[in-house]
Amino acid sequence: MRIGYPCLNRSIGCSPSKTFRLASYTDERLEDTVSANLSCLKKILIYNAEHGLLFLRITSDIVPFASHEVCSFPWQVRFSAAFAELGNYCRKNGFRISMHPDQFVLLNAPDERVLARSIADLAYQTAVLDLMGLDRTAKVQIHVGGVYGDKAAAMDRFVKNYRALAPEIRARLVIENDERLYSAADCLALHTKTKIPIILDTFHHSLNNNGEPVNELFSAIRETWNRRDGIPMVDYSSQQGGKRTGAHAETLDPENFSLFLSESRDFDFDLMLEIKDKEKSALQALALAWGDKRLVTVAMPD
């Protein structure tokens, strides 16, 4: 079990998600922005390696407008060496890496234009992981999408569009349950038709479920990951007090997290903490998990 957090580190003084307005696009501006983003990503990886946080979700904004038709700069060629260096660092230090497109990536969209943009974005994120030279345990994580007034038809459309994807995208793609539309049971139903691995989001499951015990789900979802995919990935968060139902916690709830570790102790997975203070909570989680037989790390956290 590796523990990690998504995209940003609030301790190191830089962002790997720098961007600019579409109207301001130039090849030179893109090149400068990507260079700065990759430099910051390297700093995050170094910080995480030094602190034993070995699971990282890379921001989707590492290359702004990469899947947009305005992007004419050959960033894959210009930054191939930089991506390869980052990938080598990840392998050397035992990282698990993932990416997660935004909510506008909808593989079951009935609108062909939305679908085309979604596939272009999946191709971009797959290319990032391929350029890093990472094996297929590095995943691109998406939600199933919308219901569009007919859930059964929307699920069938997901299956059809998934099967039509390029093989390199299918090899990376995984789906997660959400808090409103598609439960873990729905994802398992899609797996039977696609063999796509499933990420269990435990917080979403607490809000949208069919009464299944979490341990029962862990057992079923583990079977959706084969050896080449690696061990399952799990998303964890908890409810932020005083906010709308479904709002992710600002910081780790130690009691809730310790209970989660206890209830999941029979299952191995890599754990993504979707908690807003990022590395601060990840370090606290690592300390709480210290001594867990599943834990992969390099040193006792500071």
C-alpha cells in the first residue's frame, strides 16, 4: 500500500498546473509554461520520495491545451527527454502514478462533439504516461459520465465507446463510482462487459450505494484488476462538517481514517487521499498507517 495525494503540493512554493487564457496562446508561451510545470512536478516527486508518499496523481494541466485544436506546438518531441527523466525517477523510487481528467470528459456523451473532445483528452493523458515510460499500472481515472435520461442506454453507450478506443488508451483507463449517478455496483456491471478495472471511492460509496458492506466491495473490485494493472487503487476522503453533503474534508479525520484502515486490513491497494490540504493530511495518514503490514515506504515520516 502506497499513500498519496492529488496534483498539488502546498509546501514547496510552486504549481505544476500553471496555465494561461486560450486567447493568449502562442507556442512560445506553451513551451515556457510546460517547462515550469515539469520543473515543479520534479520538485513534488522529490518531496514525496523524501517523505515516503509514493502515490501521486499528476495534474491534467501539466500541458495546457494539449488536447485543444489550438495547440500546434510539438510538446511530445520537445519534452520527451524531460518526461523520460521523470518516469525514470518514478521507477527508481517506487512510485505509483495516475491521472484524472476533469468532469467534462464524458465517454458516454450522446453529443459526438463532446465525445470527440473527451477522447482527445484521454489520448493526451495517455501520451503523458507513455512518454514517462511507465507500465500499465499507471492509470487514467474517469467517472462513467452522465445518465442523459436513460441510464441503461448511457451505460451501453459507454461500453460501445470504450471498445472503440485506441488500445493504448484502454490499457490505461479505469473507472470509479460517483456520489450521485453511478454506484460501485454499476461499475461492476460495466466491468463484466468491458473488463475495465474499477477504483472504489469509499466516500462516494458512503453516499451512493445499494447497501453493500465495504469489505464485500473490496473483494469484488480486487478481481477487476489483473497482474499487469497492478494492485487496485482506492480513493479515500470524508465529509467536511458544515458543508453540503459530498464536500470533501479540508483535513484528515484521524478517527475515521484509522477505522478505514482497520476495516480494510484484509485488502491491499494503493490509497489516494482526496483531502484538500494535500500533503499535510497525507503525512498524517502515513504516520497513522505506520506499522500496517501493507504499507510501502522508505523511511519513517518526519
